[in-house]
Amino acid sequence: MNNILTISNFTIREAISRKIIVAFFAISTFTIIVFALLFGFVSAENFTQISTKNIPFDEMSAELVKGLKLIVVAPLFGGGLFLSIFSASSFIPNMLEKGNIDLLLSKPISRTQIILGKFLGGVLIVFLNIAYLIISLWILIGIKFSIWEPSFLYSILTITFTFASLYSLIILIGILTQSSVLAMMLSYLIFFIFSPILSARDSIGYFLNNSIVNGIMEVLYYIIPKTSELGTITTELAMGYGIEEFQPILTSLAFLILVLYFSIIIFSKKDY
């Protein structure tokens, strides 16, 4: 376990040195400051006056808080994961460079521990950044509107989990090709194109009316991480609606475990 934590620590240091995570932290800090200033200069009553409907103050505050959470979580899910994928895509290729991998393999550490350490380190970086922003805003919203719903905090876990599922693929592609660009582009394709298309496969299949294409989409849907559905789950949890279906989480978890398992096997058998 100590070896895994050591590799994780090196991964975190590498991410900090590349400045991308630092930029993520700076953006989060700026967002927190903006909300703090906004809440400091505008009273809760003035916020609720945006609506002209005859709604009690408490109900209006609750609806307003839901809107604020959506404003935060939706861009964070997209933008945060975009930056995280960009930063993490080079971890494995950099590690496999001549000299780096020779030095690493000379240490008394197993190859399984190396991959698990790289995975844990990358996930921790994203978790800490997301938690820093979400917890800070949760505290600000709670102080301002006296609403302390813990559901907003669940988005920390769902966003981190979505990254973890894609990061497992980044690790596998990095081991197979040593290409950060390919790993990054494939992750972006799944995140921005494949997953949204496959989540709408029923509607698309109705218009295509092609059994072969429909079958392919159905198979792909259950194979690749369901980032689109995980995004929906994230926003629904943040607004306190709960999870209606666990299938996207379970199948994405299965993908993560299997891909990480194959990564360990392939890395263990390669000669460097």
C-alpha cells in the first residue's frame, strides 16, 4: 500500500508541475470569490424578488438554490472533466519514456502497484479540486439561504467517478500506444459524442430503422462509460432529486474495473 501511495504522490506532483491542475484550482478559487462577493452584496430577499409569482419566501429560496446549484454543477461537469482529461492524458506516456520507466522498474515495486498508484493519484487530483469548489459553494449557499442539503455534495463523487471511468481508458491507451493525444481524443470522443449519441439510441434507431445499426448502438451503449447519463445523475443529485436508475453507474463501474484490470495485465507483460 505504501508503494501505491508513493506513486500517487509522484503523480500529484507531476500534475502540479504541468500547471493544468493549478489552473483548475485558480478557476475554482475565482468562482468561489465571485459567489462570495455576490452573496455579500445581495440579500437573500433581493434574490427571491427575481420571480414575480406569489410564492412563499422559503419555497422561492429553495427553488433559487436549486438553480444556483445547476449553474455550478453543469459547467463543472463539462469543463472540469475537459481539463482533467487534458491533464491526465500524459501521465502514462511520460512514465513510459526511456529513462523514466527504467528508473521506476528498478525500484522494489510491482507493476500492479505502479498502475494502481497512477490511477489513484489521478483520481485524487480531480477529487480534491472538485471537492474544494463544491464544498466551498455549499457552505456559502448554506450561510446565505440557511439551506444545508447534503445532496449537493454527492456531485463530488459522481463527477470524480465519471473521470475515473474515462481515466482507466486513458491508462490503457497510454500503455498500448504511449500516445497522450490518442488517449485524450478517444476520451473526448466518448465524453462529447459517443455517449450522448448512444443515450439517444432509441430515438435515433426509430428514424434509421436499421436493425444492424441499432444492434451495434445497443452493444456499444453497454460497453463504453455512460458519461451523458452520469452527467444527468450529477445534476439531479445536486438539486436533490435522487437517483432513478443505477444501471449507468454499475455498467460504467464494470467498464472501469475491466479496463484497469487489462491495463495491469498488459503492463505486466511488456518489456521496457
